[in-house]
Amino acid sequence: PLLVCFFLTHSVHIWADALVYAPITDQKANFPLSYPMTAKSFLIKQGWLDEDQYRQLSQQVAEQPRRRLNYPLRPLSVQAPESAPNILLVVADGLRADQLDAITMPNLNRFANRHLRFDNHLSAGNQPRSALFSLFYSLPSHYQRDAEQEGIAPVLIDELQRQDYRFGLFASGGLDKPLYRNAIFSTLRNQSFDPAVNGAEGDRKAAADFDHWLEQQDNERPWFSFVYLDALNELDLPTGAVGPFQPSLQQLNPTQAYQNEQREALFNRYRNSVFYTDRLLGQLLSRVRQVAGRDTLIIVTSGHGVEFNDNDNNTWGFGSAYSPYQLQVPLVIGWPGQRQPARLSHPTSQLDLVPTLMRQALGVQSPLRSYSTGQSLFKADANRWRLASDEEEYVIYQKDDITLFNRRGDVQLLRARDYKTEPNASPELSLLLQVMNDLNRFQGE
């Protein structure tokens, strides 16, 4: 039966490829471990397929508009709350979870102790674009290109608009990027996407612009604000700043690879940048408490972490591995009036933020699976698996094990504690099939 299925599936794909039948041929991009057979050249050579007709048909199919992202799967059912909260989402990108302590981040640590702190929280991407996409959409980042090309905004942004929220968007580095302009905020009107400065100066400006915007708000309509800080991605500090953690690397040369003998000075440079970011966060959170007229739901998190050869495998920065140092990020939520202060240790993911907000803050009644690959942040499931990815690679975290695979069919099993290969281990097929199903659930036509 297995041999029959093999020949049958490949024969069907050969037929679909010859007739340019996209609903079948497009599926090869959805299954990273699949290599379906094609035979166009052979069919043309034998005279069974007209080459000119094939090219004409291919051109016609390419010009037909097709929706590749079916999101959400069905219209949402919503019972909007009588009093909608303000929502502030602050992303201090590059902030790894182990920096949230009383010494390096006294302000955010104090805020976390008074509210909700998630201690076992993973990003869904190891670099800014993939992480931000998954944070806003609650989808794996292989859908990112489709969202940008089709101008599909997150269901969160659409629902906030439907409930008449005001928007204040402030990003170090500017909002003039395809991910913002063509996808996340593509349906917003009267938004400025002008480029801006980045690094420490960009963070300062984003925080100051938010402060100015906040003072202009009233209590008649709720607001949603997104503040993005990126100094940590560049290990940047304000001009003349020194920082308390020494010895610290004074000059960064992006053209030279980091050396292990630089690790302490480089890590202290990073901690000094974190310390500066915490000061900005302290000022920002204080201003929200002083100025905001209604209850404000405050979320502070990061897109990804930063690695400094922590596992002695010569891995540095971000976007270079799916280790815990690059994926584990802090998540702190101030949820006034509904949640008591708590430290939560069950496994959570950035994919969980949108479904939690949609259901508990905006009154969305639809099943989470119709618009999300996450679950509620407050659902404690010690055995759950968590996914992170970019457009080519995928990683599954399940308890202490990491399964890394890509579109070429390579599979590798690693230990979470040191990100080293697990000897004599084989991938769990049922887990891979379950993940494949989630990866393809929102695939369109």
C-alpha cells in the first residue's frame, strides 16, 4: 500500500504540474519534507504536452489573482465589552528573558512584581521581522510574504478599528517598512510611514513622541498604542553614556566577527544598553499611570533575544540559531481590575498574545483556531509544543527537546539546555504531522 500511495501521489503531481493546476502544485511549499515529482521536459519531448500551450497556460495562471492567505478562516463573532480598555504594546526588541532582574532592569522588574510576569515565554521568531509578524498575526512567519503581497492586516488591528479605537504608532527606525506599511498597519487611515532614526536616539524619540501623543488623548474613545524600541539590536547607547556594567566594549565594529575573549566586555555593553532601555521604560510606564484616564492594559515584551556564545558554539547575535537565548523573551502584562499579581511558569508563546487579547479584552467569541495558531496565555499546559520559524526553517520546543527542520527536509534533534545534538534520537512523526497541520491551516487557494 505504501508503494502504491507513493506512485499515486507523484503521478497526480506530474499531471497537475503539466496542466498548471495550482491547488495541487502549490502544496509542495507547504510540506517542507516533500519533494514531489515533475516531468514537463519528458512529456514535451514525447509530444504528449505542447510546449507553447504550456507556456501560455502558465502565464494565464500567473496573472490570475489568488488569495494565498485564508485569514481568518471565517468571519468573527464578537460581543464587544461595554468599557473597552486602552491597550499599550511595548516591544523592546533584543531583550532576552534573563535580563529582567532587579539590578539590570529595576523599573521593569518592579512593574512585573506588581502585575503578571510570564517566566517561560518564547518568541515565534529569532529576528525582528519574523518575530513581529507572528506577534501581531498569531501565525507562523511563512505566511508573512502573502500578508504583505495581499495587504492583509492582523485580525487584532481590524477588530480594534471596528471597535473605534484610536491608534498611536511609534517605532524606532520608523514605520516605513513593508511589514508595517503593506501588512500590519495596511488598513489604517491617516498613518505616517515616514522613516526615522534608530538605535538609542530612535528609542528616545519614539518614547517622547508617545508621551506627547498620550497627553492629547481623552476618555471618549479607547486607544491602542504600539511603541517599538530597537537600541538593544545594535547594542547602542546614547552619546556619552557609560553604564554601570564594566568592563564594557566602547567601540563596535560590525564588519568584524566577535571573538570569545570579547565576550565579557560585549555582554556588559549589552547590559548597559538594557539598563538604558529600562530607564526609558520606567519613564514611559510612569507617564501612562499619570495621564491615562481609563484602565490601560500594558504589555511589555521583546521580539527576540540576543546570544553571546552562551553555549560555547560560537553563536552570536540574533537570527543565527533557535536557541533559548535567542527565543526566550520577557512578557509582562499589567491587566488592571481583572488579574492579581502573579509569576506564571507554564509554557507560553508570542503566538498566544493575540488570541488572549481578542477574547478577554475585545470580546471575540469565535474559536481561537479560526484566526490563530496560539492559545490563551492563561491555559497552563506543561506538555504543549511551541513553534518558532522564519520562511525557511522551523523549530519545535517541547519540554526539554528541540526539533529543528527546514524546507529541504533536514531534521535535527537538540537539547534545550545546551542547544547541542541529541545523540541516537529520532524525530517524533506524530508531532511533525501535528505541526504540519498547523503550518498549513490558513493556506488559501
